[in-house]
Amino acid sequence: MRSRPEDGFTLLEVLAVVAVMALALALVVPAVGAGGGASALAADGRALLAAARLARQQAILEEREVVLTLDLERRRWSLPGAGGDLSGRVALTVTADAAETGAGAAAVRFLPDGGSTGAEVVLAAGEARRTLRIDWLTGHATLR
């Protein structure tokens, strides 16, 4: 009688597969963690850009001054009747002189003629950076 080998895998084959999967997981997990900061940075940048544009539109349409307040410590922004939180992964700094700064906060005033006090807000997550620039003359906000 002829003997046939059992169906299945040897212990060596199983260990080889487990080793390859562990190596792949070790390479993928850090890349996913780094991507989370970049996506949070992009989302927070878009949120601040939208807030600045909303503030300018409110100032023009309602013919009154509208203030965009940035709480640098709590990572929050606020407008009359609106506000939002930024990601915990993103650091926020205001670098322009025109923005009114105080203890952990900054304010950008949007005027009825469309202008503003201007500001440059830097959002950072690790090595990645985004800059929200609010032009003082036109009040136009751009994100780079």
C-alpha cells in the first residue's frame, strides 16, 4: 500500500507566512499613523478657510464688522453664531502683526468694505505645514 501525504501546511510554511505578515504590518502601521496627521491638517485648513470666507461674507452682507476669533490653546475658532474645534494633532500659530493677539488667542476683524486686519495663520502637524493667509486690503483668504 502506498502512503499519501496529509493535506495541509507544515509548521515551517505557517511560520514563514506569519513572519511575512508581521513585516508587512510593521511597515504599514507607521505610514497610516503619519497619514492621519496630514488628513487632519488638510481638514483643519479647509475649516479655517471656510470660517474666514464666511466672516468676510457676513461683514459685507450685513454691513458690519465681524470678528473671527482663534483660540490658540484650545484649538478653536469662533464667529458670531458659529464656531468649531480643530484637531488635537494640529498646532496653530498666528504670525502676522495685523492680527490682534492676546493671551493664547488671536482675532481677525473683517470690515464692511471687504477688507480685514489681515493675518497669517500657520497650521502644523509634524513636518507638514499649511498657511492660511488673509489679505488685509481685500480680506480674501487663501490656503497654501
